[in-house]
Amino acid sequence: MNALYYLDDLFRQTVPDVLDEFAHELKRLGVTLSPIARPLTFGSWIGGDRDGNPNVTPEITKSAIVLQMGHAIRVTLEALDNLRQALSVSTRLAGADQELKDSVARDIAALPEIEDRFKRNNVEEPYRLKATAIRHRLLITRDRHANGKAHLPGRDYRDTSELLDDLMLMYRSLKNNNGELIAEGQLERTIRTVAAFGIHHATLDIREHSKAHHAVLAELFSGEKYGTSSPEVQRELLIDALINNTQVKKNLEDPLAKTQNTFHAIRESLDTFDADVIETYIISMTQSATDVLAAVVLAQHAQLIDLKSENAFARIGFAPLLETVHELRTADHILDELLSTPIYRKLLSLRGDIQEVMLGYSDSNKDAGIATSQWEIHQAQRKLRDVAKRYGVKLRLFHGRGGSVGRGGGPTYDALIALPWGTLDGQIKMTEQGEVISDKYSLPALAKENVQLTLAAALEATILNRKPRQSPADLEQWNRSMDAVSNAAFARYRELVDHPDLPSYFYQSTPVEQLGDLFLGSRPSRRPDSSSGLESLRAIPWVFGWTQSRQIIPGWFGVGSGLRSARENGHGQTLRQMLKDWHFFRTFISNVEMTLAKTDLAMARTYVESLVDPSLHHFLATIESEFQLTKDELLNLTSKEVLLGDQPLLARTLEVRDAYLAPLHLLQIELLKKVRNGNTDPLLRRALLLTINGVAAGLRNTG
């Protein structure tokens, strides 16, 4: 897992510094942050995202967790070794609480692996002895995970909380015995870092398509004719199953067995590794509350939840993923239907009354274009906020942002500040895509800046964005203007996308069909059991392909038509006011401007003239026309003479990059021609893939 490289470095350098500075600033303001507080944590779905990826099995999920935990324990051991060097406090200089002394005695009795020389040399250094015992327990924990052994109380760590208990035991004893300097220094720094990462490094999210759950239930409840029932009837069957704790046991075959076994793998992982190692089960393509309840029933079958016994529990949470424009527009109805279900509300109360909802940026963009996608996501957040407030539930939004602007990318700080008021209330989750991770976290200085910006934006949005920043009259007018932009942009975008010949143009003018040969992306490029047209193509290759040929359609197409239509219908002055006073609109326009600056239609013409059937060249003329319109409208709106006129450093950076990208583009075109003419030389294909990687690296936010 390449992501582990970045998590290891974040643990070693970035997060300790950021959390130290954060705690110091809060203390300066009169707020004391507990060492075990978790202002930020990390997550992953590498090994957990099975939506459309047949290679992610329950066994792969458990293997990914073992690998993660091995890395987490390794870097924790490094931090502990540094701490042991500093914990030379002798009982002759500072005492130790009896609680600590008793703990050390128990450790020595339970851990014969501790060498006698440590017991002799550190006899008057209980803190160093305790740190040595912690080190041995971590090594035994790692061995237990790797070999599937049972937990042995006192010898290994059952979970992160036990490790933190040991570290806090030293912390309290030092504070009580004149050891504040080391307690509030290196020890506190270690505790904060361990609390952020845990012994699992990153919480794993599990994701599966809603249809997979219904397919299993149709087999389990075959006598109820579940599979042929309406969503309303299915919902009643599911609620009844939850209320009565219905257990149906059947031997299923793959792929149904794989879906069912995923829930058993989650339970085994929580039992074996850490109670926090898996937190959320995400349901892709959620179209109704029934889709969420279906996953809950399967979790009940696996004893992950129990909503009826005296000792009721819910070991994981469930998050609907709203991806298409239709789902975003019905977001409030889906959440209302879910929260109005009493048995589900009981589950939520067991999870601290926190409801997570994931918002997908990619499919809505592919479906409707960037203007409509961004606007519908913004409105969906408002509606979800209002429904959650009505039910007294805390909403945690999970933003599935990609690297490209077309998939929700762009500056993180600006994106968080632009969220609707009240939607970020102390908690937020965001995805970071592959090439973005490299750009943001490959160097310690960059990593620190990006973590600080994210933490600062989340804090600022939580504290300062708790009520509307516009008057109701302004907001109503801005909504109408944004509707006008969105409607016209959507019509223009669909006019292009719905053309029956566009798939041929797209595949001929881009290297998208080669993307499947690259070792990047978490899923196959196409959805299974669907056509060979654009409908089957996933959003990532859709964006990636357009970007490679420098047309970058998902990042700007339709915006010019939207802005012109709104301006011609009397919204011109309002648009200028929106640009000045509305974070959402200003961020949207800024991201579109950056994408326009990266678009190079002169290079795109080289792709088209070299690779595309002449009968399809009219698409490029359409794209060029909309590009010029978008550029003109944006410059008019922003009162600039050139794109990025107020960002000369960025403009110069892109200009320099283009000088290096041009040869790669030209080489890619020539190699594509050879491959399409039947050349099967593996070295030639390898060279072609390298040009794709090179262009992606040069353009950066590409997928």
C-alpha cells in the first residue's frame, strides 16, 4: 500500500508538530487540550472499497488491516525508543505514583522477555522500565496480528485505548512528581500522535454498492418475495427483521457469499484488532432509506449490531453515499425517511447520534457538468443540515473529493470555508486522491502546511460559520441567479454528452483505453454488466482521459453558456455581488479559471487531427467555441484581462510546466498511433503508459 508510506511520514514528523502547535495556541487562548484528544485522525478504504472491484475480498480486507497495523506499531516503536532515551528520571530526583510502581511490577511479572540488565540498570528509573515494557507489549501485539493469535491480557495490547492508558499512567505520575517538563514535552507529544493514529494507523471504511445487499437479501428472504417487491414493501420487511432480530441462515454462493462474509470479516476485525479499526459502512448509489436498512439487516445477521437486547450495541455506523444529481436533489427525503424510522434512530443513538452522509462529486459531474454538480452538492448540504437539526442529530459530511476540479478538487481551505453554514460542526471527512497525496504530503514542509490548512479551515468554519452570512433576500436572489447559471450550463453540457457520436470522439481523442493497464485507481475503469458506451465508464477515467488530451471538459464545459444566459436574463449585477460576497461562488469561479488555464486546445487539436476520424472533428469546434465563451464570460465577470491575471506565480508555473509537457504529449500521440495500428511491442506500450504518468504528474490535479 503506497498510502502507508505517507502515513508513516505523517506520524514521524508532521502530525506531532501540528498537534503540538495546535495545543499551544489553544492554551494561549485559555483552552486546555487533553493529550488524548483527537483533533484529527486518518482513514482509508484501501482494502475496504469493494464497490465494483472483485479483487477486494473479506480476506483482502483483513490482510490490509494487518499490514496497516504493522506499520503503525513500527513507527510507534520508533517514537517510544526516542522517549525511552529521555525518560531517565530517577526516583532519587522525582518520585513515582504507587499506581505506576504497581503497573511496572505487573509488567515485569507478565513479560519475562524483558532482559535482566534492564531490571538491574533501571531499577531506580520506573518510567524507563515502563516504557521498556510498553515496547515489548507492542512487539507481542504485532506478532499476534501477523499470526492470528489470541489476545493475552497483560502481554499484548487489545487496542489503542490500552496503550494510551499506559502512556497516560506515566503522564499523570510525572505531573504529580515534579516531572512536568518531560510530561508536557516529549511524552505528551507521543501521546497526542498515538491518539491520532492509533495502533491501526488509519480507520478503514468499507464500501459496497446498494444492489449487492439487496441481492443477498432477496436470496435470504426468498419466501417473502423480497427481490420482486417495491422499495416500500422491502422497507417494511427490513424494519420487521430489525425489530424482531430475524436471523435467516442459508448457504450462499459467490458473489452473494462474498457480500455476506464481508460483514463477518468486519466483526472478526473489530474483535481481533481494535474497536476503532473499522468505523463506517458506506452504501454506494443510495436512492432511498431502504438501501441503508438493507445493509443494517446484514450487519445484524453478522452480530455487528443488536438493537433489541438489554445490552444493545452498534459496532459500526452506516453512511449513504449520494452520487448522482437525482440522489443529491432528494437528499433531504432520503435522510428524513431514515431518521423517521424508530429502530434506525435507536441504532443512531448507540452511535452517539452522529449520522454520516457521503457526497460524491464525480458521478454528478459526469452526469450534469461542473456547474450543476457543484450547485446541487451545495444545496444538498443545506437540506441535509436542516433535516439533521430537526431530528436533533449531529451531521458528519464525508466529501468524496477527487484530485481534479471536475471531481471536487481545488484548494482545501477555500473549499471548507465555502461550505454552507452549519454543515461543518466540528466534524468533517474528506478523501485525498492518489496523485494529490503525493503533491501534498511528499515533503515534510508541504505536508505540515496542508494539515495545518485543513485543521484551520475546519476550526474556522465550525466557529465562525454557524449562521447565515447573507441576508435572506440576498440569498434568495443568489439562489435564483445560480439556478439560472446551472440550468443553462446543464443544457449545454447535456447537448454535448448526449450526442450519439461523442463516445467515438472521446475514445479516439484520448488515451482512456490505456488507463486500465496502469497500476493506479482502486477499481476497474468500467462498471460491470453495462454497455461499452460512456454510461459504463467510471468518472475517474472520464476526467483522466479528457485531461490527458488537454480538453479538460469536466472542469469547465457549460459554464460559459451558464454565465451568459444568467447575464442576459438580468443577473449580471447579482453575479458580480456573488463573486464579491459569496465564498461558494467565488471558489467555484476560481477553480474553473484554473482549469481553463490548464486547458490547451492547440495541443488538443494535435490529438484530434492525428488520432480522430475527420467526420468527428466537429466536436473540437464545439469545444473550442464553448471554451472561448467561458473564458470571455469569466474575464468579464472578474474584470481581468487574462486568466490568472491576479495570480502571476501560478500562471508562470503553468507556463513553465507546459514547456516540459509538450514533448510528452507529442510522444504520446505518436505512440497511440502505433498501438492502435496493431503494434504489440511491450516496450512501446510501456513507453505509452509512462507518457500518461508524465502528463498526469505535470498537470497534477488530474483525476
